[in-house]
Amino acid sequence: MSRPLPNGMSLNIVVTLASMFPDTLMLGLEIRVKVSDYVREKIKALRAQHPNQYSNIACLRTNAMKYLPNYFKKGQVSGFFTKHDPKTVFPNVWVYP
């Protein structure tokens, strides 16, 4: 299944997309410890408040700029959301048209 990847976590984006696309798996990548811990706790709280929802999202603390190619095979990711220009952040990952 395809996985949109929010990078530089925005909890609002992840939660909104998770409720809009419940059958799509989503993984948030964040390098900051406090932010990734907060997002994980928030996801746990949302799952407790809304049973059978938000089971399609997760947060992973990692350096996406450095290790993103190690997590996924080519064509496995359907979308990527970042606050930076992905062509400058991940020049070797993106296939240019």
C-alpha cells in the first residue's frame, strides 16, 4: 500500500490526512526528540478517544535527509509532504519529469 510521508512533522497534517484516507498508511518522520515524542503521545490519545480510528498513522524519529532511501523501495511512496523544497532536500530520491 502506498504511504504519504510527512517530513518535519506537522501533527495537523497527519491527523487530517489520517481521517480523510483511513485505508492509506502514513508515516511521519521527525528528527527532533521532543516533537516525535509529543506526536506519538498524541496519536495514542487519539486512538484511545476514537477506537478503530487513527490506526493508519505513525511517527518515526529519524533523520529523513540522511536515511530516507534506506526505508523505502522505489515506487513504494505515493506522496511526500515537507516544509522544505524536496528537490533540494532529497535530490537523489526524487524522479524528475
